[in-house]
Amino acid sequence: MSNPLTFKNINRLAIPALIAGVSEPILSLTDAAIVGNIKLNATESLAAVGIVSTFLSMLIWVLGQTRSAISSIISQYLGADKLDDVKNLPAQAIFLITSLSLLIILVTFPFASKIFKLYNASYLILEYSVDYYHIRVFGFPFTLFTIAVFGTFRGLQNTFYPMVIAIVGALANIGLDFALVYGIDGFIPALNIKGAAYASVIAQVLMALLSGFFILKKTEIPLLVTFPFNKEIKRFTIMILNLFLRTLALNVTLYFATSYATKYGTKYIAAYTIAINLWFLGAFLIDGYASAGNILGGRLLGGKQYNHLIKLSTILIKYGIGVGFIIAIIGAIFYYPIGNLFSNDPEVLNTFYDVFWIVLAMQPLCALAFIFDGVFKGLGRMADLRNLLLLSTFVVFIPTLLIFDYFNYKLTGIFIAFTLWIIARGIPLIIKFRKTYSSLAQNP
């Protein structure tokens, strides 16, 4: 195997993955920016988008772990030159995960009001949350289909087609948001928050169709489900279960953060919505290099190239921290104009500006955590990620949040808790990786 750790090769994978990853928060950011500037109850609508986006992110992150599991297995078999042995695995995984998504729609749809009351939503915010969710949720199966296809492409060391699909989806969502939220005189009435939901669903359907087209035309991976199940379906299922528990812990973090922000009042949940979506954007920008770690890590492990694995981690740390600092600097330069994109409410903006600096300061720390998270996923070490997220959430984040809430720090307390949570996620992974694979590199 030739050396895959050249600057060109890493960025060939990382930059398209970065662009593709940004499409996910852009869907929510676009909704937030457009909805936050409507003429009718903009602040309440923005709060509703934030609450529903958090809940949907939980569902997508829990079930969307198929991307990491598929990518890990496919890349390892590619590195071992045994790809034919797992060609039917992606279709089986897609079948299982989309079937489960339909069941989730049936279960959550009639109970949407009760679900969002758990986030402390009430009155107009609760009404808007239910309206928005009742539309957005129908894009859920299409999103999971797209995510699984992206995982297959990643395993094949290809991030270009996911990038193309993501760009088309994001542009479609932006255009549809303007048309459906604000309306077009004489053609489309202004649908306000419901228009944002319809725009997202249409964009998700479009991305799923493009995903199916590219996987069939550009690879030898079939989408027709065949049985019996592939021999790797058991390992795939165990990976998913470990990532499921890990992601539940992650979403416990987001639930507590969103719930407390909502409890503090409308201006706080609106400001939190802006800040957390910008945090997601930064996370997905950094995730381009985490994706490269995922993709190359699995391939190098499959080929037993442990020395290259160590070198890969060192390179990715430098790139990731660099991207983190760039994000922080750009955010600092455009500190106030960024807020104005999402709201014109002075109280919301002042509350947002009070915490935005924390979001920016934690970006280099996020780089370390996310990159090694991606590497461990590529190596198939999902149990380590599960255990660390449980520890970080229940031993670090929640106690920190409760302490700062007691002292009435409000959003500042929430984002300080996020910062300590990120540190607790990243440092142990670096130590464990170095300890394990340095030894293997010395004794291959």
C-alpha cells in the first residue's frame, strides 16, 4: 500500500468531508436565520426551531451512527483487500435503520406535545415546536438513508460525492427557506415556521435521491437487500449498540443544556439556539479532519500499518487545532455581525454576545476531541467512546451545569460546562491511543 499520509491525500478526503459535514448544521442554521427574522413572533419561532432541532439531532445522531460503523468495516476490509466480502452489508444496514426510523415516526408523532414539554416548552413556543416537528420528522428516514450512503463512500475512501450531494441539498434548503418562509408575492403564501420545515424535508428527500443515484452509478455496492445477513452484521450491530449508548449520553448533555436554557426564559433559549447551532457548525468544520481520521484509520488498521497510524494522529492534531484557531479568529472578527444574521431582538443579541466568546475559545479543544473521536470510530473501538461519553456527561457536564445553575450563571454556566465536557472527552482518547498503538508500532 502506498503512503496515504501525504498532505494532498489527507486533504483530498478531509476538505470534501468538511464541506459535506457542514451541510448538516446549515439546514438548522438556515432555518434559524430565516425564522429569526420573520415578522410574526420571530423570537418564539426561533426558540421552537432550537428545541426541535435539538430533539431531531438526538434522533439523527443515535441512528445515524450507521455512517461510522459502515465506514469502519468497509475501510478495514478495503485495507485488507477483501472488499467483496462486505459488499452486501450497506444495503442490509440501510434496510434495518430506515425501518426503525419509520417506527420512531409512528411513536413520536402523536406525542410531540408531551415530548417538547419535557424541554420546558410552553404556550406559543410549544405550539410552534409541535407544528415544526410534525413536518420535519418526515425527512428523518431520508436523512438516515443519506447518512448510511455517506458512510459507504467514506469506507471506500471517497468523500467527493457526499460533498456534491451535501452542497446541492444545502443550496436547495436555503432557496426553499426564502421562498416558503417569506413567500413569493402572487405565487406562494408566507408559511413562516412551517415553511422552514417543508424546505428542510424537501432538501432531505433530494439528498436521498442523489445518494441512491451516485452509489449505484459510481460504485459496485448494491442497494438491493439480500439475505442471509452478512457475517459482519453482528459486529456492525454491536458497534451500533455501543454508539447508541454513547449518543444517548451525548444527547442527555444536549437535553439538559436546552432544558435549562428554556427554563431561563425566551431570550435565553433564543440566544442558546444561535450559539449552539454555531457550535455545531464549528464542530462539523473540524469534523472534516475527524472524517479523514475515521477513513484512513480503518484502512491503516486493516493493513496493519501501525507506524502510519501513529503518524496520522500527529498530522491530524496539527491540522485540526489549526482549523479550530482559524474558526475562533474568524468568529472574533465578525463577532457582532454574526449575531445580527440570526435576530434583531436586542435582548436576544446581548444574551448571545455574553456567551459567544466561550463557543469560540473552545474550538481548538473541540478539534482534539472530535479528531480522536473520528479515529477511534475508524478503528472500530466504539466501546471506548461509549464509556468516555458516559463518564464525561454524568461525572463532568451535569454536575458542572448544576453548580453553575445554583450560582445563577445561566447560559455562561451552560457553555462552561460544555467546555469542560469537551476536555474530558478529548484528553483520555489521546492518552489511550498513544499507549495502545505506539506499542503495536514497536512490536508489529
